[in-house]
Amino acid sequence: MNDAISSVGPQYLDEPIKTLMHSNNVPGLSVAISRDEHLVFAKGYGMADLRTGENVTPDHRFRIASVSKPVTAVAIMYLIQEQRFDDLLDRRVFGEDGVLGHAYGTPPYHNRVYAMTVRHLLHNTSGWTNDDEDPMFFTSPMSQKEIIDWMLDNREPANDPGTNYHYLNFGFCLLGRVIERLTGLGYETFVRRVLAGCGISGMEIGGSTQAERKAGEVVYTDEAYELLPARMDAHGGWIASPIDLLRLAIHSDGLRSKSSILLPDSTAEMLTPSAANPEYALGWVVRNGRHGHDGGMPGTASGLVRRGDGVTYAFAANSRPNHESFHNELKAILDDVTTTSIEWTIHDLL
């Protein structure tokens, strides 16, 4: 797909999106919208590469940052469902009966570490706080194992697991290792098999440098290349097009019309929040009858929203604006146009 899929005039989306991009100094942006599980809009705006003048198309792939968390959550739920790990969500992560045993750090661990479960990690209620620097963003080239070792040996959980919500990327790093331990496969290898069931073949873990840029991937601002996506795999390492993010949301919603890879009970469990935060479920933000996730890190901003009225939309940019309102302003534009009386043309590509 090289051209935009669009059935709405520039007055509805093009003008407000271009205005928002200009005011936030965003070089390139891609947007996709579905209604009732059919693609109705996909378009690229601006430049994928400022140096060459390459235009963004709906096929371009972007780092999706924390929208990677729903990817990991879907993989966990699929693993439970297909390989019959019925008790996995409430299994302990560390210790003799834990999924990861004593493979990391220096046992014995703090008692709160032994109490952590897979569900706690997905809910961001592990007991660890994010008051200090998130270890996943350490600038040193530590491996995942070295970071986990360091965390277990140097930072005690401040709270009992399940009692307090603290958004922490490190917990999803652990979930990636849980998937590897249970499947005997690399995290990316297993998750790409799950994504294939959603009709997704274009998602993969991104590279760190411009030289490692994947085919069809946009170019980011320079500070983005100080990150290590392979180390961030399960919490922030994926690259994807917005169309593929629609496929993920639609094929994991438990409904039959698009052959969901998850059963209704699995999806219902995945979208159930914790008592500590009624707006965060298992890797998904749940709010006002919708679920999704935002993503943002140096060089990229992304978002995925699945509404209860059958509308789903996703977006990704190749820079991260300095203020937090960019996501909300873009969502307001997309919410507005999808509740306007427009005759949408259906493209059954999902």
C-alpha cells in the first residue's frame, strides 16, 4: 500500500492534523482508523526522513514505545489459553515455585519479591516504585539479565505486591523473560507467532542505530538513537504501522467476526483492572468504555484506542513533542471525526 486510504475530505482530518503537527514540530505522522472491524482510513503525513524528503505512507513502521505493553499482554493471554497455563497469572515470578526461580540476582530475595505474581507485573502493582530512575533507561549498555540482577540486589520493593500502582517498564521486561522461560523461545520469536494469528507480519523489535533501521521504518530525531530497543523488547521495543496496531486490537477483542485469537473470557480477564488502579488492566489502559495505550520516548509518540462503539484508531509519529497534550489533542481530532456523520468507505484489509 503506497497511497492513502481515505474517504474523508481534507477539512475533516488533513487540516487539523497538519496544524497539530506544525504546532508541535512533528516531521512525520501516520494514522489509521477502523469502524466495525473494517479499515476506513489510513494516511501518512509529512516526512519519514527529513534528509531525503521521503514521505510517510500507511506502510511505514514506527517505534511504538509503550504500546508494546498491550502486545506483551496479548501474548501472555494467548500463552495461557493455548498452552493451558491456567494458573499463570497468579503464579509467583521468583523463588522455588516461581516461573523464573532464582535465575537472577542473589537469593534470598526480599519477602516482597517472593510475593510478586505475573498478574502484579501486568497490573504495574509489583511493589517496586518508579520514584527513582527506571532501570530500563539506564544509559549503560547493561543486558536485560544485568539489569534484573541489579534490581533484585539493589532496589527493594517499597510496597506489598498488589497494593499500589506504579507504572514501571521493568515489570514488563520481566514478563518478556517469563514468556521465554515458559515457551523455550526468544521473546520476539514467540510473540511474532502470536501476531501472525492476527494477520500481522510487519511487526518486529527495532534496531538501536540508524544503520540498524529496518526496511520501511521512519527516521527519528538523533536522541532516539541513544536507546536500546532490543533491551526494551517487552515494554517498548516494537516497531509497527498503525494498521498493524488496529489488527492487534481487533483480533484480540474476543469477538468472532474477525477471528479473535483470544476467547471472550481471556479478553475479559485481560481488560480487568486492579483494585489499586481502576484505569489500568493487564497491560491496557481502560477508561470510559475504551481500552488502549499511549507510547512515548525520545524520537517517537504513538497511541492505540479501541472504543466500545466499534471504532478503533492508531497513530505514530517520528518525534515526541515536548508537552503531554499532543496525544490528547490528536485523540480529540480522531474522536471528533469518527463521531461526525461521514459516509466512510470500507476497505476490508484487517
